[in-house]
Amino acid sequence: MSVHAEPLVEVNRKAFWVLYRELGVVNAVRFLRQFTTGFGEYAEEREALFGGKSLAEIVDEIKRESDSGRENW
């Protein structure tokens, strides 16, 4: 019996397609994310982004950015 080993990129493409088809996009992504470790320094990035801001300040900033984006439409 002879087995043809496909290139890994092709195996990955087929595997992703099966996951998406069988689980749907959201659950396929959830499944795949459990195998990634991430990167960067979350705590440092969070501090740089949000610093000493309160939740209310962050929400207000998001709303302002969202509203200003609508003006450009």
C-alpha cells in the first residue's frame, strides 16, 4: 500500500475546510484558537492602551471614535 503525503499547506487547507463545514465559522475558530499561545505582553499592552482610565472613560472614548467615524461616511 502506497500513501501519498500531500504538502502540509494542502493538508491544512483541507482540514480548515472540514472544520468550517462541520462546525461553522465561529466554532471552527474557537476550536483553532485553543491551540495558539498568542504573542506579546498583554499586561504591558493593556497598561499602554488603557492606563489609569476608568471603564466609563474607555466607553466614552469608544463612542467618540465611533461617532467621528460615522461623520466620514
